[in-house]
Amino acid sequence: MKTDEEIRNGIREALVYCRHEKGLTQEEVADLVEKKPTTIASWEQGLSLPNVQTLYRLAEYYKKSLAFMYGEEEEEGEL
């Protein structure tokens, strides 16, 4: 079973990976999920986490599974 820190790191890594893969800025992601850019930065630094609903919305937008967003699934050698 993963520790809380491992889960947090998995989410953090997936959020950064997906944003870069789409070529988005933190501001663009913030607009997408109706949050402040500082919130996105906090998620990507692992200081806080998105709620489940927001993570689901991001997974849909990025066309990734929730398992991928939690760092459970690898994709093309990433994560």
C-alpha cells in the first residue's frame, strides 16, 4: 500500500506531466478548473491536492485514467 507521501507525489508528477504534454501554462489550467494559478502551483509542488471532482475533470480533459492521475499507471515510460 502506498504512503500518503507516495500518493501526493504521484498526483503531483501526473499533474505536471499532463500540463506539459498539452503545452499549457498554470494559468490556463487554472481557468479550466476555475481555480487560481497559485492553487495549480501548490498542487504541482505537492503542497496541497485537488479534490476528487477536480482531479476527475482534469483526467477527462487530459484523456487519462484516474489511476494514471494517482501515479498508478505508467504511460509510455512516464511516471
